[in-house]
Amino acid sequence: MIKQAIIPLAGLGTRLLPLTSIFAKELLPMNGKPGIQYILDECIEAGIKEVIFIISNKKKIIKKYFYNDSFFKKIIKKKKDKRLIEEYKKIKKYKKMIKFVYQNKPLGTGDAVYKTKSKIKNDFFLMLLPDDLIIKKNCSKAMISIHKKKKCSVMASMNVPRKTVNRWGIYMKEKNINKKNFYIKDVVEKPNVNDAPSNYAVIGRYILPKKIFYILKNQKKGKGGEIHITDAIRTLIQQNNKFIGHNFEGKYLDCGTMHGYIKSSLEIAKS
Ligand code: G1P
């Protein structure tokens, strides 16, 4: 059963400067709603009961957003604004399910995941990268349903233009299960165009096994001097753990770059 999700939120968001110089990118509004709430709603709809936020001291503003009760209570008492009461109810609902752990040095996604080690209860858990929004169809829900059938790890996949492969983790396929799903033979973090095993990219939704913590414990730095979750996954695949790539149906929105953020906001407004 997948009941816990983790969300790495300690990234500095330099690609969104100057918006992120004093603000967390995950709180930036997308059509009037902070990006992180789209991710939380995806989790709730997929049956997740607990979400672990990996933040840093520099990004405490994220915690504050969910813990500003006395402020809301004061205003609601004075104004009795219906809209605000509804929004505050939502925030309280999110707050109940969120736990926080800290990653104060930006050592990479693999290191961020490792910080949640003592909190994970079941054999598998979900990870969502907040830069990747997927709208119109719940990707996490679809992946959880595949996991239930196949009892193994599942990762989101999307076909990308060949010339952009060095921006993503890239899959090598083993064999197709059906049109939407395939077994993964290998995965490489941000390969050069000439070395890329395919143009199927890793998108930020992962169902990972708890045993990945044993690998992460000794995981060496990889590309760009960071500890990559992709490298730990690669080791697990080499050790014969099954991983499925899922070509999701929803629409992918990149919120991690300034161009992507602006485009994604417009796209959500239209939908
Ligand atoms: C991360 C992962 C990469 C994946 C991407 C999806 O990269 O390391 O494998 O393809 O997310 O968005 P980042 O965006 O942190 O550079």
C-alpha cells in the first residue's frame, strides 16, 4: 500500500530568480493557487495519507504558510469572509498530513530522499518533484494502480525531443508491457545526445522501494557533483529490482524555469 509521499523542497530555485530571492518557488501562484497545492491535491486524490516535505532553513517560509493559524483566526474572527474560511479549511487539512524534515546542504535529490529514511513506514513510497506539474489526469493515482498490480517500482515517463535529453534522466527500455507501460533496463542522468539510450525521459513522479535507503547511504556523487536518485535507482535495477516506466496521460507542465513557469500558469488558466 502506498500511503506516504515525499516532496523535495530544499532547492534554491535559481532558475526562477529574482522571484525566488526571498520567496519559495513552490509557493508561487499558478492561476491564484500556490504550485505546491496542485501537488498536494494530486496526492490526496491518489489516496496518500501523509506527505513528508524536505525543506531547508532557508525555505522555512513553506512551513510558515501552513502554520499561520493565529493570523487566519484573527482575520476570520473580524471579517467572517466565506472565501477565506474555505481556504483556511484547506490549509488546515494539508497541515494535518504534512511532516517536515531538513536538508540544509543542497547535495542533490538522492540526499534529499535519504533524509526521510526514519519516516518511511511501508515497503514502497511515492516521490513527487514539485517542478513537474501534471494536470488533467492524476499521474500518481495511475502509477499507484500499476504498482498494486505489479508490486514493483514505477516511474513517470515522457517522450522528449532528442536534442533535450541532457536535461533529463533518460530510460533504456527492456520491453513493453502495453502501450502505456514498459520495464526499464537502465536509466542515465542527463546523458549527452550521442550517449542517450532513448528519448524517454524521467518525469518527477516515482514509486520507490524502502530498500533504496541502503543504496543511498553509500551513494557517491554523480553528474554535476550531486547525489542523484537516478544513480541509486540504476543500482537497484542492476540488482534485479523491477522498475516500470509509465507513459502518463496527463499534460506535463514544467514549473522550474522562468519560461516554463509563465507558460504553465497560462496553460492552467486556460484549462
Ligand atoms: C530531476 C531528475 C531527472 C528528471 C527530472 C524531471 O532533474 O534528476 O532525472 O528527469 O528531475 O524533472 P532536475 O530537474 O532536478 O535537474
